[in-house]
Amino acid sequence: MSETTIQRGPAGRLIDRIGGGVLQVVLILVALFWLVPTLGLLVVSLRRETDNNSSGWWTLFAKPAQLTLENYGNLIASGFSASFWNTVLITVPATLLVIGIAATAAYAFAWIEFPGRDALFLVVIALLVVPVQIALIPIAKMYGALGIFGSVAGVVLFHVAFGLPFAIFLLRNFFAGIPRELLEASRMDGAPEWRIFVTVVFPLAKPAIASLGIFQFLWVWNDLLVALVYADTENQPMTKALQSQMRQFGTNVDILAPGAFLSLIIPLVLFFAFQRYFVQGLLAGSVK
């Protein structure tokens, strides 16, 4: 049988001609270009307000003595540190609860037979199309009746409720790709379902769970709408604190710039720390 010649497209032939080294250089330059706004925000946060008003941030390279931590001192003095910890207290529980509940529910939908399983999963899929805005007023009334309106717990519960449908849908599809033989072998050895989930399914699903955790973390960390509705001034996260600063002090750059950079750098570090899981997630369902 003769070999079949694979015709490569124009893009493939172009890559072969350019060479991998040149392509990598181009990609690095593109990445650096996209990081320029982040660098500019960092420089602005380290310059005094008078310097920022008189010249652009790029003049720092000619006058490096402009760098100072004075703005971050003003940020802490303004009470922004409380908003930072409120953001942590909202984001971390909302992320961990979504991962824990969604992982167990997805395992049940994928590998445990029970009456109404498919119908219940269709309900979960239907919840994906429910917009957040439609639930703001009804849940606010319910929170008022329960006495948790304006609290951190109320914000966390809202994020968990609206994060679960997508999380269950994502992890269920990943779990369904795990070979049935692995689970059947564990059942034949007498392992209960919780042990199969912990020792077999969970290790294989780490890339998908890590990716879900990053998405959920970023969504909650950067949220403004839910915080505006459900968080009072005492429990407000950083996004609401920055928004209030913009409303009251439109040109208060010495507070806004360091606050915005602090709000940006944590998700950025988290993404770069766990970006390898996105690559591993491309092999979802494959088992050696």
C-alpha cells in the first residue's frame, strides 16, 4: 500500500520557511506588547501624582528617581487593605466551594446511576442560560429576610450559586471521558464510591479542576456587579472600593493606580503559576 502524501496548507509551509526560532521571537514580542499596559500601570502607581500629571509614565526611564512607595502608603492609610482582605474572604471560599460541590456532583452525573439523573442534568444545563441580572432583586429580598444582605456570606453564596452550573457541566464532561475500566476495577476490589472519586477520578481530573479554579477565581476576584448590590461599605471588595474612589475623586490617581495594580497582579500571578494546566487540559480524557 502506497503512502498517502499529506498536503500542508499555506500557513504550515510558511511556518516551515520562517523557522521555529523566529516564530518564538515574534510570539515573545507580541506577549511583551500586551504587557505594556500592565507595566504602565505599575509605573504610574510608583510615581507621585504631580509627576503623573506633568508627564507620561514612559519618562521614568529618563528619571528613575521618580519611583516611590508613597502611593501604596496612601492606599493603606485610606483603608484599602480592609477591602483587599474582604476580596480574599469572598474569592477563596467561593472558589473552593464551587470546586468541591461541582466535582462531587459531576462525578455523580457521570458515573452513578440514580432515578432522574438525565433530567436533573438537563436542569443544570438550562441554568447556564439564566443571566445574573435577573436574580439580583429576588435574591436581595431573600437575603434581607434571612438577615445576610450586605455581608460577605451573602456575596459568597451568590457566586457559588451562579458558578455551579458551568462548573458541573465542565467537570461532568471531563469525568465522562475517563475509561470505565478504571472505575470497574476499583469497584471489583471493593472500593466505595467516595474512595474511587478521591483516589482514581480526582488525580486524573487535576488539570480540569485547576482550570475551573482559575476561571472561578478570576470571575469572583474581578466582579463588580454583585459586590455593588450585595456588599455594604464595611464588607466591600476591592472592585467596589475602587469604583467608589472614582466616583468621589475622579483624578485621585495616587489611590486608584496602586489599588488597580494590586487588584490586577494577584490574578496575573495565579494565571502564570497554573498556566501549564491549560496545556494538560488539552489531553482531557486520555489515560496512559
